[in-house]
Amino acid sequence: MSDIAARVKNVVARTLKVDPARVTNEARFVEDLGAESIQSVELVAAFEEEFDIEMDEQSALGVKNIRTAVDFIARHLPPGG
């Protein structure tokens, strides 16, 4: 799981253009990292590209922090992915 978390944090820092040190497990995309609505959509696309998965956009947009994003993505990865 730590590899997934590290990759999620890198994608978030890069997409939102924030200091990676701010991207903690409990960091909330909007409240803590300043994501705007268009950036939330960009994050979903970036996660799909990074992990080569398809995510339901409505469900993905309901993810509000790093920890839940890691869990969400882990559920969408193929076994052993």
C-alpha cells in the first residue's frame, strides 16, 4: 500500500502544484491543498493515467482526502497491480 500512497501523493503534488510536504495522508484536497473544482477532475484523470485504471468520475469526486484516495485507487487496481 505504501507504493500506492507515494504515487498518489506525487500525482497530487504535481497536479495541484503544492509542496509535497503538505500532501499528508489526512490532507483534504479542497480545504488543505486548495483544489478547485476543475483540479478535482484533473486529479481523477491523473490518477487514471498514473495507475492505468478507469474510475467512475462521480464516485471519485466524492473522495475528499489522500487516505481515502489511496483506498479508492487500491480497490480499482487489478489483483497484483
